Amino acid sequence: MESREGVVLKPGLTWRSIMAIMYASLVFLPVAIYMQLVAGTTVLVAAAYITAILFSEFSRVLGAPLTKQELFIVYEMTLIAASAAVFTGMLFKGYLATSPMSWSFVVQGRPLPEIVPSWWAPTHGSPVYKLRTLMHPDWALPILLACLQYGAFYLLEEIALSMFLAYLFIEVEKLPFPFASIDASMVTALSERRPGMLRVFAISAIPGLIIGGLVFLPNIMGTPLVPLPWFDATFFTEKYMPGAMIGFGTDPSLIVTGFLVPFTSAFYMLIGSLAVWVFGNYFTLTTFASAFPEWVAEYSKGMTIAAIYQRSLLRVWICPQIGFVLALATLVVLRTIKPIIRAFKAFTKISLRAKVGAGYLPLPVIVGMYLAGTLGSVFTFMLLVRDWPWGYIWIPLALSLGFSFFQGLACVRAIGETGYSIYFPYVWHISVYATGYSGFAAWEFPPVIGGSYVPPVGGAPSWVNMIKAAYLTETRPMDFFKALLITVIVYHIFSFIYVDFFWRMAPIPSIIYPFVQIQWPAMVIMEGAWITRQIGVKAHLIMQSYAAMLGICIAGELASRYLGVPFSAVGLVTGTAWLPPTMIPVFIGSALSRFVFRRVFGRELWDEYRAVVVAGFLCGQSIIVGIGVAASLIARATWVWPY
């Protein structure tokens, strides 16, 4: 045990929490895989709540209740272990290597499937596609390399980055990480069972059960009452503002989680979202139509929010989004340069603490892990991608070694202030495009570029958020990382087994798995368009967007400092990456929390219990969704016979 600011941090990784991790992968992972293949949905939140409650109550019945620290590990690791269907990605590689659509893309005079290297996926003539199994020698090398590149190297880099950024933004900068309090409140309510907290938690679960049931159960059973994930209003607004993405998210958790988002951040997140996806889309179709002819040509009346998003992102916003986030990263570095230096200095003195089990490794070890992950992935990339132009060797080095750190700074800062992360879209694809590369392997086998959230496994932003929750539950951060390594091993094993089982049961994609039958062809078309260089990249848009956003953010920071005008650069840039149907309910939730519930319940009482309210609501909603998914699986249970 060790102390942090007078709080004793205790271990949470025990044989009981390890059993819960294995249980989550064993029981919930096949459900998650099936739901992803059939409907594109996930059960990770439901699985986390159900597993935590089940193990909490079972241990209590046996007379040895789980500690708060054990419950923290159970909850956080279940979020990963119950949904990390990593081997579905291997099946998509096989689909890309064999799909009829892939044959329509020609690279260097040859159809795309003919240039797919056997170390990336079995070639189109391999018998594995008739046998439909991962248990074949042709899969051995692709699986081994994927596990090395995006398993071992990725973990080394992200764990090192998470440790440093957690120390920087939790202990030095002391950011709020608003969503970490949801996890901490749920864990505390189940473990400590304080009457007031447990009562609020239980009462809050009731509307979660009712509203969640009304919204999700009819959709799960195939007779929807409420459109998910949003109510699409573009049909009504397109005659006035063509291209504008106007709608309202129908997932009730959006409003509820908005209770925890600071109002200033939520306000600027909404401003950023509307500026890009409503007014930006409208003006690029009308006033600035000549600058975006592809977007104008591809837009048509009747397009849904999803279709507008796909085309406008591809034809307008890929480059500006990179400029926006680079501007935020620059601002974060400028604002945190002194804290970064203080964090590095503090880490040089941390070795003695590490010997007694402190939450962080010594700085030389962290730096060594980071270098091993990034440089190891770049070396593997250069070893396998033989046609990469050597004059551009600096690009994978710069992106993996340097860009990962700055992306981590921006993304963790965003989630620390707003609860929502940001992302740099298609950074690797744009970099490959800029080199003039005309092969296949470099597009599909990038080096590790870290610092962002990679669902469902996570990454530095989500892991640092979990470390904040660890502090709130008085859990040793090092136990989180140990549990994470165990979880990665467990879900790799079970994902391999279950994905192989579902593939043996029926072809993927096929009518048996309708979601991927719709999604994967679209993904093949997108990848084929990049590989054959049918997507244009406008470097000047990146620089112009960078300069404009940096100017806006600096002006806002100065106005905030000297004039007292509320401003959130992180909220503004984060909002540009999120669609209005998501940001509108989040803003409403934040406004209700700030201007209604604080007055109704009193500021101190509401601020103390609002995280418990959110946790209870999400728990109730997750339980009803879990029940609905189980009932759906039972109702549709069938076996595909070969005749």
C-alpha cells in the first residue's frame, strides 16, 4: 500500500477480480461479437454493470464482500474484456483480400487481391476461405504480426504514454475528468453501501430501466418505437439548409452524462459541432461550392445524417479536422510546457517510490517502453513493407515517435476537461498519400500511432480516465496496468475461439450477419479508394485550418484571461469532431445540471450526488439492455445447416 495526498491506495488485483475478468470474456464476449456482426451494437456497458453487481452480491452472500478496489478492477476490465472482438479485424482483412469489389480496384496494372501479401492476410486462393476457420497455417503469420504490431508494441507505447500523461494531467494539472466520477460512484455505491448514496443510486436506476426499456427493447426485438441512434431532421431542413446535419440523439444516456460536463465546455462543444456540421456543410455546398466540387457533385436531396457525414468528412473535413486538432495540440503544449517539465523532473525522483509499489514506473523505464513500442513498430513496418520509399523513412518515425506524444497530449487534455476525446482522422492515409506511394502494404500495415482512443480496447485517453477513477476509489494505479495486461491476454484467447466459431457457423459477411454485410462492402470501397488514390488530399486546407483555429483559440484564451469571457478551446475543438445529434443532448444535460438541478436540490447536494445519479441511471439502462439482448438471442436462436 502507498499513500497519495493522505489517501491510502490499496490493491485491487486479486484472484477474485481475475475470475471476473475471465467470466466477462467467457460469457459476454460471444454476445458482443454476435451483436456487432448482426446489428453493429455493443453490450460492454451492460456487461460491466451486470458483472460488477453479480460478483458484488455473490461475494456478499458468501460473507466476503469485494473491496472497493476489487470492484473497480472488475468494472473497468469488464468494459474491455466483454467486447474486445479483435479477431473480427482479421476476417475483414480476408474479406478485403477476396471480395468481388476488391477486384475492381487496380493497382500498378493488377487487381488489388493479387497484390495482397501473404503475411498480411491469406491470399485469395487460400483454402481457409472455403474452410472458414482461423485455425489454419495460412493465418499463422498474419495473426502473429498483427499481435506483435498492434498488441505488444501498441501496449508498450500506450502504457508508457498513459503513465506519464496520468501523472501530468491528474497529479500536476489536476484536471477534473468528469466521466471518471461515474465509474467511481458506481463502484463506491456497490462496495460501501452508504444508505444515502445507495438510495440515490437505486432510485436513479428506476428511470434508467423504464426509459431504457422504452427506447432500446423495441429496437432489439425488431419493432422500434424510437429511432436509434438519432432522430434525423435533415428531411425537413434540407430545403432551407442543404447539407446541414440536424438531428437529435435518442440515446437517453447522452442527456444524463451531460450532467457531468462543465457548462462552458458543453457550450463550446455545441458551438464547434454546429459550426462544422451544420453551417460548415451548408456554406461549402453554397457560398464556397467552387472550393469543394466533389462534395457538391456527391450531395443529393434525401441524404441521411449518416450519408452526409460520410461524404462531407471525406470530401471536406478530413484535412481541416487535422488542422483543428493540431492547433489544439499546439495550444496544449504552450499551456502545459511548464507542467510537462515539472512532471519530467518529478519522474526522475520516482524510482524509490516504484520500489515500494507506487503507481508509476521510473522515468527511464517509461521512456524505454515508449521507445521499444514505437521504434519496434517502425522497424517491423520497414522490414515488411519493402516498397516504401526510403526517402520518406522519417514519416513513420515522426508519426510513431513524435506525433503519438502530441496526439496523446491533446486527446487526454480533451477527455480530462470535457469527458469526450478527439481524434485525428486518416493521419496515416494522408501521410502515405503525400509520399506518392502506389503499392498496397503501407496503406494497411501502419506503424503504431498512439495517443488516441481505439475502441473497444482503449488507449491513453480512456486509460488515463480510468486511472483517475482508480484514485477516486483509492486503488493503486499499478494494479490497473497489471489487470490490463491480464485482460489483453484473456480477450485475445476468447476472441480467437469465438470469432472462429461464428465464422464456421456461417460466412462473414452473409445474410446471417446482416450488419457486416452492409458495413464491410462500404469499408472495402473506402480502402480501395485510398489505395488507388481516388481521394484527394489538400495540404493547404490543413495549414489554413490550423492557422484559423489557433488564432481563434489564442484570441479566446486572451479574452478569457483579461476580459473574463468564459472560453474553452478544448471544448470548441472537441465539438468539431462530434456530430450535432450527440452534442445537442449533451448540452441540454449540462444546462439542466447547471441551471435547474443546482437550484432545485441545492448546489452542494447536487454536486455531491450527480455522479451517483448518472451511474444509477446508466446501470438501470444497461441492465434492461442486457436482458433485451439475452431475450433476443434466445428468440432468434438457430443453427445454419448446410442444406
